[in-house]
Amino acid sequence: MEPNTIYMLVTTVIVGVAIVTGTITATYMEGRVVIAAFENMARQPSVADRISGQLFVLLALIESGAIYVLLICLILLFANPFAAFFG
């Protein structure tokens, strides 16, 4: 096998692991945030409006982390800055 082929294979595997880890982590954390928010809304219905507003902000911040993971993975796949060093 050529070194370039091995390099692209390793990059693809690493990107696959990174995207799976990043999305699973974001999904797990979003679930925990929603559960905590619903529990707090059930305990104190008077502040449910404030909690739901904060919930949407927190979900957007967590989801932006998953989007950053996707962005880095796409950069590594299609415009790899390390290809000149190793490939």
C-alpha cells in the first residue's frame, strides 16, 4: 500500500470515531438537560417560562458543539491541512 492510501484510511477512521463520539456526547448531554429542566418545571411550575427559555439557549449551545465537531471532521476529510506533511 502506498503511504498516501494508508494516511487517508487512518484519517477516515479517526474522523468516523470523532463524529460518532461528538454526536453521542451532544445527544447524551441534551437529554440530561431536558430531563433536569422538566424535573425543575414539575417542582416549580411558577418559573416554567424562565426555565424553558434557558432550556432553548442551553440546547443551542450544546448543539453548536456537535456542529463544530462536524466542521472539524469535514475539514479533515476534504481540506486536510496535514496532507502535505504525511501524504
